[in-house]
Amino acid sequence: MKRDVNEFLSLQELIAIDSPSGFTQKACSYIFNKLKSYGLSPIYTNKGAVKVALGENPTLALAAHVDTLGAIVSNIKSDGLLRFSTIGGLLLNSAEGEYVRIYTLNDKIYKGTILIDNPAAHVNKSVSSVARTIDNLHIKLDEEVSIANDVTKLGILPGNFVCLYPNYEETESGFIKSRFLDNKAGCYVLLEIAKSYAEKGISLPVELFFSNYEEVGHGAATGFDANIKELLVIDMGVVGDNCNGTEFTCSICAKDSSGPYDFEMRKKLTNLAESNNLDCVTDIYPFYGSDGSAALRAGNNFRVALIGPGVAASHGNERTHKRSITSTIELCKAYIDQYASS
């Protein structure tokens, strides 16, 4: 189960591509081209998600989401500072002080920093205690601007996407630290599965689905092959108080805020983890929803299960371990192999 450091290169490359919900075209293109390089034939859905069949008439789908948290310019202040609206559940206390990229409509990129209003401690004695809200945080551009017109002349307008730096790093001890492991680690799992079976030339009744609107609730609501009977969602496993998951394990989710996942699928996953000596735990997430939640609420008539590598500090500067990603890959393969042989 040991994996070479270089095997995680595609994860680093994917994380480096800015892709908040609504602005995922470049990341989806990266995934599309990766799948083609494996000799597969991916397609785009009408909503811009990427999917690929590993054989004819797929009845099992595996899904992960490429979209991430981020922000969007909401207003340009008279002094040239930018107000913003969050995309997904971005934690403001984690976002403060972070460097960002702002994309104009013609794809020009400007840089800046998210800051609290009046951020200097030498003149604002309450700067450390005031609650952080959308109303008192701003983006300070790394450009010589002092009035709103200076900003609009650059092409920066309300509606421009704001992307936080991911800060990707791998440690010698096997940890991966970065924003957006939720859920580009899951996308990496699917890419590794696609590569593995493509290299073996194995045809399977399996579809891989890379959704692009999960963080705003409708990523996997539609777009699957009409014959799908089961959906296995790969998303981050929660690490925190009252949870069993760790950064070293693959988590199998029994229930989240949308309700319990399919019992029979979960039982198979648990038995496969035990029989293959994989580091997996079962968990319940009180404040969590997934692509599986969206698929079920949309009325899709298939069973759904949810697994994923344990990720600490979710929606902030996250961390996982390569072991948990490896265990997730191996559990997916075990499930696919059993499904295909049944």
C-alpha cells in the first residue's frame, strides 16, 4: 500500500488550479485531459462536470467534486477596497490574512489580501477581539488604487471570482497540508482508479463522475448514466470531536445531516475494509452534506454510500496523511472488483 511521493503530483497540480464553485472550467479541463491521457473517453455534462465510463452500460458510479470554497467580489468601496461574498462555507477567521487571486472577465489576474477593516493593531485596540463578518472584512489589492474608479479601470467588477492560495505542502512524515483537500483529494482518488484500470485494460460497468457544484448543494443532482443503480461518493472524512476518523484512516459515513446512507452498501464497504486489512472507521457527521445528498434529494433512484480520507480542519487550512488517501483508493478498488464480479 506504500505509494511513492511522485504519485501525488496530480493532486498537487489539481489543487494549484483555482476552482471555486461556478469557476471550475480550468480544473475540469485538467481532469478531462488526464483521463484522455489514460486512453479513456471522458465527456462533459451540460453543467460542465466531467464523467467517464470504464466500460459499457455502467451501473455503478463513483463521484467526487472538483469545486472548492472561495468568494466573489460584491462591491467596490469608494476607497478602492473590495467587499466580497463567500462561496460555500468559507470560514472567515481562516480566510483573514490570506492572499487571493481575483479573476476578471477577460481572465486577467490581480492579487490581494483579505483583511479586517482598519487592521493595524497600533491604531485599532479592538482589532483582535471584534467578530469577523462579511461586513467588516475586505480585499486590499496589490495595485496602486485609492478610489473605486481606479479599480474598475483594471477590469475588476462585482461578480469577479476570488480564489484563495492553496498553500500546498507535503511533509517527510507523509502529511499533505493544503486548502481544498476537500475535495480534490477525492478527485485524486478517482484519477488513480481510472489510471489503474485503464493500464490493465479492464472493462468495467463503472462510471467516474467529477461534479462541479457540490459546495453550493447541487453538484451531483443530475448527469449520471441512466442505468446507474449504485453511487459511491468520495469526499473528505471528518476529523474532530466526537468523530472516529483520523488523518490516517478512510472514513465510512453511516449518516450525515441529510440522513443515513444505504445500509447494504455500507455493510459491504465495512466487510471489504476488514477483509483487506484497510485502515477504515465508521462515522456520523452532524453538519455535513455531500454529492450523495444532492443526488438523493434530486430524486435519483439509486443507492448511495459515502467514504473518504480523513481531513483535519475542514474548510480551512486542511491536512491529511497519504495513508488515508491510499486506504480510500484501495477500498474503492475492492468495492469495484466485488461489484464487477457479482
